[in-house]
Amino acid sequence: MANSLRPCVTVGKGALTQSVVKEIETALYHRELVKVAALKSCETSAREMCDEVCRYLNCQPVSCVGNRFVVYKFSDKEGIEHIVLD
């Protein structure tokens, strides 16, 4: 499922900021599954950012490959197709 996702949030050179975390939180509310890309010039690894995001937003890590990671969080938003985990 996550392979076909395009990154909807990009983390720049400055690593995770409050605004980036808020953007990920908003994307999770609307989509439940979010792919984040980090620029190669980013000071923090994708794995470290994934761990931080999961800690801040209480979401679940799905994958972390190269400079991209995917996180999941159930959304209570109505009208979206919810992802069912086995």
C-alpha cells in the first residue's frame, strides 16, 4: 500500500520542526497513511525522524527506507476510506 504513495511532506535541511510535525499530523488526519521524504541535506536520518514523529504524534511506523519513511495513525474523520490492519 505504501509503495505507491507519493511523499506528501518533505523535511528540509533543518530537520523536524513544529510546523513539519503539525503538517504530518494534519496529513494523518486526512489520510491515515503518510509518506515523508527527507532531503539529502537533512541533518537527521529518516529513521531518527520517524521515531520522533511516532513519539510526538502517537502513530505507528510502517517503513523506513533510505531518506523516506511511512507512518500510520487511525483517523476519526468521517467520509474517508479507513485502513484496516490485520
